[in-house]
Amino acid sequence: MGRKEVEEEVEASLRDAEYNYVKVSFSRGSCFDIIARRDEKLILIRVLTNVENLTREQADDLKRIAKALDANILIVGRKNIQGEMSDDVVYFRFGLPVITPGTLRNLLVEEIPLYAFTAPGGIYVKIDGSTLRRVREERRLSLGTIAQHLGVTRRAAKMYEEGSGMLLDAALRLEEFLEVPLIKPIDLKESTDYETTGRIGWDVGDFCFRLMELGFNVTPTQRAPFDAISQQNQYLFFAGEGGDPETTRRKALVMGSIRTVVRKDSVLFVPRRLTRTHLFGTTLISTQELKEVEESEELLEILRERAEEE
């Protein structure tokens, strides 16, 4: 099964789960291929046949974007370095959750919670440590007794009560021993490692530096269909730098489609005189206008006025 088929499966699951989504696959080198929303839940999805093709740079960009937009990240593929991946198991690459198309359908359409994840040594689950401690204390069982039953150290047994992952077969034995359910579903957002591993290259557009001079919080991107995400107080927008008419048109089209799902304004800073203020739903501002702005509120006012003009 190739990448196209994987992407078709992902789209079918999103439609059946009644997500609003757009594809950005036509944006070369993007760190995500689909952005989807249902209610307040926003997901950035990277589609691959072999998930080993996800680069660290793409992963870092995904993390930056997800943090700025309060979004979930999912890498969906068929294979990893060990071969075909199993359904209903969460894998990880660069700290990001990796699942199969079948797992995505079970999660979004069938609403079947995920329990198992991979880590060095095998397949693990999370257990309800507070329930384990309560039951153990009610039955006057020592940590040593639990450890002996599982064949682990007392320290390991204590770590289970503190929320450490446990090998699946050990968790099943513990549930059978105590006769209570202990395994709990995985929260994919909580399981995602949002720490980036390297510095982003500062070969970013001049508009980023100008926005920072005006007091905006700016998150530059390198592998996204836009060049930055910027915020001032409660106003957040994603932005790019236009160039020749074809580049401006292509960027405006991609960013305008993303805007409909993200529900944030998209802005292109264009290095020439404007004949229009919007293109495909993306607000256009000339770089000369940006240079003349003296404070952040002045730029925000321009953005608000042009949003009303659309």
C-alpha cells in the first residue's frame, strides 16, 4: 500500500468521524499533510508509508505549531524500522505518536480508546496508580507482595503506583491477581513530547523580525505551508512572506484553506504595491505598510479592518 492509499484511508476516517479538514499535500515539504477539526479539537496529521521518513526538522516544526495552536499531532503510516506496524498500538518517533490508518479509524470513528504503546522492551500500558495503591492498602498488601507476584523489584512496584508504564502481560497478571481493572486509556496529547531538539535556522523573512520589534510573539517555521505563527494578547494569526505573483498566489491559496479549519487569520506580507487586500481568504499587507507601523495595536487595527472588508 502506497502513500496515496494511506492518505485516502485517513480522509475516509475523518469524513466518517465528521471532521472538517483540508489537505496541504500540494505544499511541498510541509511537516503536516492534513489539518482537521471537530468542535474544539484540532489535529495536525502527517501521512507517510514508512514513518521513518519523518525528519527531526519536520517533527520540531510540528511541535512548535501544535503548541502555538493547542493542537494534537498524529503521524499515520504503515511501516517503521521493524516492519509493518500493528493496529491499536501507539508507536513513537521523535516523541510524536505514530499510529496505523486502522488505529485512526478505531480511534476517531469507532471511538475505541487506545491502551497499548511501544517502548524499549515491548508493549506497555498505563495503569491507574491511585487505584492500585488504594486496593493494595485496603487488602493490606505490601509493595513487596506486589513486586514478588510480578517478579520485579519493590522500587518498580512503587513506580507503577506513581504512574510508570508497565509491560502489558505484567499489567494483565496484576489485574487478574487483584481482580480489579487497572489499565487506563492513553491520552495522546499528554503522551506527546513537545520539546524540540534543535534551534530553528534564522533564515526567516524580514517580517518576523519586524513583528518581534513591535512586541509580537513569533514562532517561525521551516517545514510548514506558512512561515510563522504570531500572537499579540488574544490575537493569533499565521503569516507568510509573498514574493512574485505566483508565489503569493500559491501561499495565499494554501494559507486561506488552512484558515477555514484553524479559525485564525492568515496574513501575507507582500513586497510590492497592493491592488487588493485579500486573496483566497488570506489578508494581504505590503511590507512598506508593515515598516510604517509604529506599534502593535496599529497593525492589529489594520488586520481587523481588512477582516471586515472581506
